[in-house]
Amino acid sequence: MNKFSVLTSLYNSEKFLDSYFNTIFSQELLPSEIILIDDTNNPKNLVEIVKSKCFLYNFANIKIIKNGKNLGPAISLNKGLAVCSNNLIFRLDVDDLWKSNHTKTMLNYYEKDNKFLIYAVSLKKKSFLTNLKCDEYLINENHFIHSSWLINRNILKTFRYHMESPKIALEDYFTLLYYTSKGFIFFFSHNQSVIYQEFFLNHGQKNKNNQKYLKVRKFI
């Protein structure tokens, strides 16, 4: 089985760190490295917490990149991509969870057909054509749930996240739009292997009345 990395940008992460590491190390297939970007508003003893998790799970290969100020997810994730040693990279947000078969399932998709730039799964088992409207969390129109992404840099070594504005973020949307316009293709499954945590501080919730945010999402 191919080696892979897990990439996460951490912001306001304190209450999620236990479940985050548990969801990774409960996988049937484990990463060879974890890349964390400390994008501020995290525990002051984040390094010590991570070291304790390394000891608990007998896993040594975790890299932490500290931002001097809050840079947002796209820039932070791109900093992490720059130091990933593997070409297969799973993105996982600190407040989301994976079912124990997630990495194995996604890698099986990759091994069956390795021509896709991104492999992803859905939040709900519905048809792409009948599930385009936003729900209250503004997520269902984006079928490629971001915490499910398996990025295949064997297709494109220079893959990076794109965004229009740090204020509205939407790095997953703009990244898909950008690479679609360049002729790249993506793999999508309705297999539900990601548990999206719906918290009131989520970016979508905080911006649910932001008209520019809504306009951009509906356009994409």
C-alpha cells in the first residue's frame, strides 16, 4: 500500500485535539507522517500536547509549522503541502472525524484508477443532480467534502490551494474551480466515510448571512 501524509491547519483547536488524533490512529491504514500548521488561537502548549500524542500512539513523524499570525486555511495548507514528503496527501480538519475505513477506502479508489487529481466523498447519499441547494450549514452544494480529500500529487507536483479572498475563504471551492478550468478531473463517491462536525463557529455558519459569501458559493 502507498505511503501517505495527513495535512491539517489548526485554528481554535484545543477541544478537538483528542478526537483528531484518535480518528487518525483508529484507521485501518495509518499515515507515514502528519503535517500540522499552527495558524494561531491554539493551546500555548501545542507542541507538548503533540509530543504526548506521539508517545501515546508510538508515532514519531509529526511536523508542526507555526504561523506568526493567522493566515487562514489556504495559505496554511499550502505551507504544509510544501513540506509533505509523500505525493498522496489526506486533508483532515481538526474538528471533523473519519470512520475507521476512510484512508483504506480512498487508497483503494486510487489504486483502482490513479488518474484523478483529487479523490473525495460526499456528506449524504443523494444524487449530484438533486442535491445542489444549500442546507443551513451551506455545505451540501459542495459534494467534495473537504475533510475527505485525497490529493494525488503524482498527477501534479505543484498542486496547491486557491482562494479569492481570505475573508470568505472557500479554498476548497476555488481550488476545484481552478483545476477544473485547467482540465483536471476528480473522483467522487457517495461512500460516507467522513463525519462533518456542525459547530456554530464553523466558517459556513459564521458567514451564513454574508451576501458576497453566498453569491460566490452559488456561482461556483
